[in-house]
Amino acid sequence: MAALAWLLIPLVAAVGAGLWGSWANRTRKARSDGPELDGYARFREAMEKSRTGA
């Protein structure tokens, strides 16, 4: 019976990890990379301006 309990621990951990993974990924489908890419484009433009201004 003790061996069965030790086998249930990884099973419960795997189920918990699967549930957490699906919960953590629930909003990624709705979001896009738009804001991050816009911020990166602004950063690149600022770096180009400072390079040409010096």
C-alpha cells in the first residue's frame, strides 16, 4: 500500500502541472505581440535618432 501512495504523488503532481499550465496559458490566445513590437520600434527609432544626432 505504501508503494501505491508513492506512485500517486507523481500522478497528482502531473495532473496539477497540467491544470496550472492550462490556466497559465488561458490568456495567451487573446493577446498578441503588438504592444511589445510597437515599443521595440519606438526604441529603435530613438536609438537611430541619438546615433545620427551625435
